[in-house]
Amino acid sequence: MKKVGLALGSGGAKGLSHIAFIQALDELGVRPEVIAGTSIGAVIGGFYASGVSGMELEQMVKDLGFMDLYKLVLDFSLLSNSAIYKGKGVEDFLARQISVQTFEEAEIPLKVVATDFWKRKEVVFASGSLVTAIRASMAMPALFEPVQLNDMVLIDGGAVNPLPYDLIQQECDLTIAIDVSGEKTYTADDPVPNMVESILSTFQIMQASIVEAKKRFSPPSIYVKPALTNIRTLDFYRYREILAGVQEEVQWFKDALRKVL
């Protein structure tokens, strides 16, 4: 059996679609030997590495419901000049729901990517506090407050490595990369984005450039990028639509994986 590695990319709410691909792995009886994740990919990867199945992940999202999801995300940071939201709600949720507290306790080895803001470089976590690493990895600039740790100011790992399959390529025979950056369209009568959309989408454009450059240099064994058209960063309430909208890509993924295995 080939040694399989799984990389889960950043993409805000679009990253809930990672669950559908994890379910596909479960259906095929394929268990990754190592996982790498950035931002929402680190969140989903953290649960998966700790032993939560794809079906259990989907049920967890369903059980949260609309209001609970927004209570987690929208904890306004009224006294901070660094971001709109604190990110404390997500951090507390992760601490309660993930069954392990450290990387060392995880069932599957996991690597989580964050960005050192001042040194402008990648920080890869593979040991220590799992929740702290995930919270740092998802600290999207201007949205969530950065994490201060060991003299570093850490922000979203998507700034340097939005799809971190390169971190595990040398450890695996087969590398799977799930790109959930999605696509954008516009109406003919309103082609100019508003200020928030402009900032967030520009960040995503830069992330897409990073991924394309990496793919030209050293592509993963299996690369999947669902369309996920016009799903905004905080559209977590659209989880049913997000999961349903990637089923065609999931079927392609299962067929491709069967062939290479």
C-alpha cells in the first residue's frame, strides 16, 4: 500500500468542503499517514488527525446550527486596532471539541502552517499545543487578531503557504492536495467589489499565485480544486450548499484515487 499524504488548503467557509473529500477517503478505506493544513484546512485537519471521521465532522457542523456558527466566528474585538474579531470563540470551541490537546497525542501526524508577520516567513507547527497552532494558522489579517507566541506575531498561514502539500511530499508515495480557494464571478452592472470584498479577494488572488507557482515546480500526485463559486469567507451558514456543490469533484477524486492506488 502506498503511503498517502493529505494537504488541506485555506479558503474560509469554502474549506467546509474538505469534509466531503475526507468522507471519500473514509469510504475508500484510505487513511493518510500524514496531514498538512493551512487556516480552515488546519481546523478540519486537526479534527481529522485527532480521530474524527468525515461523517462525524459533517454532523458536528449540522449540530452547530446557524446562530452557533456565528457566535463562534463573530466575537467582535471592540478595543483592538488589529482586527475586527478576536477569534476567541473559535479557540474555545476547538479546545472543547478536539479530543487531544497536543500534536503528539494525534492519531495521524499533522503539520499546521502559520506566518511570522514581522519576519515574513512560514512557521510550521508539528508539536506542542494543537489549538494554539490552529488558531494562529487561521488568523486572517484584519478579520482575526494575530496570535503572539514566543516573540512572534503569527497570522494566517495562507499568506505564505495556502496549500501546504510541499511539506509532506518527501514523506509520501502519493500526495493529495485539496484546493478550496474557489472562484469569483460578477454581474455586468456591478463589476467593482466593495472594500471588504476587495481586501479579502486580493489576499486570495495572491494565494492562488503561490499555489500555481508551486504546482509548476513540483505538482502533487492528485490535485483537486472545486469551483465553489462566490462563496464568501464567512459564509459558514451555507454548509449544506458547500458540501452538495462539490460532489462532482468528489466522484472524480475517488476515481482518480482508485486508479493510482
